[in-house]
Amino acid sequence: MRKKRILVAPLNWGLGHATRCIPIIKELINQGFEPVLASDGAALLLLRKEFPQLKSFELPAYNISYSTKGKFLKWKLLFKTPGILNTIRQEKIATKKLVEEENLSGIISDSRFGVRYEHLSNVFITHQLNVLSGNTTFLSSHIHRKYIQKYTECWVPDLPGRKNLSGYLGHLKHPAENIKYLGILSRFEKKDLPKKYDHMVLLSGPEPQRTLLEEKLLAELKETEKKIIFVRGVISEESFQSPSPNIHIHNYLFGRELENALNESELIISRSGYTTLMDLSKLEKKAFFIPTPGQFEQEYLASRMEKLGIAPFCKQQDFKGSMLERIKNFSGLSAPGSTGNFSGLFGLFKGK
């Protein structure tokens, strides 16, 4: 009997959307489905490296980039709205073609609004039921939820109760019936490995802010006596010169190599992207967060972690190496719960 094919399509905005789909893809395989992968750019490259045995396809790119000054990010995105809407239309055309040519039985879209097909069961994955955008938060949240309503179900990678990770972002006072909570999603497992590194720098996200943070951190940490593993988050084979013998630089790490490096590191320095928070919670790590300038979601999450006494943070332009001493006064992250019942969730596709 032919396996049912399920399209899994994460947004290419940093690597977080793609990486949090990895445990879902693995579980689909475990339960007898055949995942078909689709994305663009670095997200697609990552999925192809993780699952070389699976079929994968390129989708139209949103080409989202950040402004050099974070305060202009919202206005830059608003300026790009016509282009984003055009990409959504192109996604719908590409999705229809994939459904017909690959005989798909269902769709899982992580934040790609055009990846759905009206005759199938469609799932939308997001941790942002409320989309923070400053004084336009009500409008951005309303528009986002309007798009979510077009899908059969919305899967939120968090827990539904008060003990949760996303806070206001992933919880509504009166959630719709089609909202299902997945629990904490992570591709990693906590391992009892000997510590090899004092610090791990884990970079990701769109340019130019990724490069700006990289330059800031290397300048601040180059005189350190701490042993540091520095993962740039760039899928490239070009070599990158380290400014210090104590800083071991990798363009990227995947799979077990990355999982081991995280487990072997005492503390993590990273963006406060939601997928990173889920990974560090699963691994029960101490962390220092530097949110992407102008990204309200990351600023909210970093501030929330500090208020809860879990992890400190600072603005990108303010970072000093001495600030890492603050970490000892915080508890570190811990997993608030397990993943959801995938057998029940995947039942959505079994009748199609």
C-alpha cells in the first residue's frame, strides 16, 4: 500500500521554522507517512541535509531581509507588503502543482500563508497567535488570525496552560476550536556529556543583522580566556578566520554534531528566537539572549525570560563580554512539558 504523502513547508526566515519542523518530519516517517519537503534558501538547504532521502522542492522566496537599524524594520516590511502578497499568490500556484504532481494527502505549513489547498486537510504552524508590532499589534494580530482561519487546524508549539514558553504570543483568552497545542518541539535530546566549552555562540537569522551581531561578539570576545565554540549560522563551505585561538569557529553544524556541541557547552549566547528557546529548554541550558533589533517578538521573549529569572538579555548595541557574568544569577531554561499526541494530530490526514 502506497504511503500517504504530506507536504511540510517551513518559512525561510532564519532557520528556526525549518528546524522546529524536523521532529514533525521524523514523526511523520515513524507513523508511516511520506513527507515531501518544500521551502527556499537556507531553510531548504538545511532540510535537504537533514533528510537527503526525501523529495524536496523549491518554493517562491519571500526575500525578507532586515534593515541595518532595527527601528525601521516594521516600516521596511510594510513597504514590502505588495511583494509579500505576490509571493503568497505564487505559493498557492506552486502548491497546487505539487498537490497534483506528487499526489499529496495533506499539508503542514509553518508560517507560509500561500501553502494550502482547499480540497485537503491544511495545518498552519505558528507560536504567534498575537503578532507584536508596536502600536499596530492589534492590526497585525487580526490579519494573522484571519489567515489562520483558512486552515483546517493551527498547531502551536507550546503548552496550553499557565506554565508555558511563549506567554502572550501563543495564547488567546478565547482560542478557536481549531487551535491545537503541540508541546515543546525540539530536534535535540539532553545528554550527559563532559563539558568541552565554556560558551557557545549560536547565530541565525536574516542579514544584515546576523553579520552585525557576529562582528560585535567577535570584537567583544576575542580577548577571552574562555573556550568558545562559535557557530555562525551560515550554510557555506568558505573558511572563516578566528580572531582568537580560544574561539573555534564553524559556519554551521547539523544533526548530532550540533546536538553534542550544545550539550558540551556550559552556557549559550544567542538570539531569543522562539525555536532557540524551545531547544534550550529541552536541553536545560543557561543562556544569554540578544534579540534581533526591531523584532518585537524576540524583544518580548528575551524580556520575559529575564523577568521570570530564567536568563538575562541586552540590546545588541549594548553587549559587553563582562555582561556574561550576570548568567550566574539566573536559573536557566527547563522544559515545561512534553510534546503533544502526534498520533491524534496526524489522524487529520488518515481519512484523506
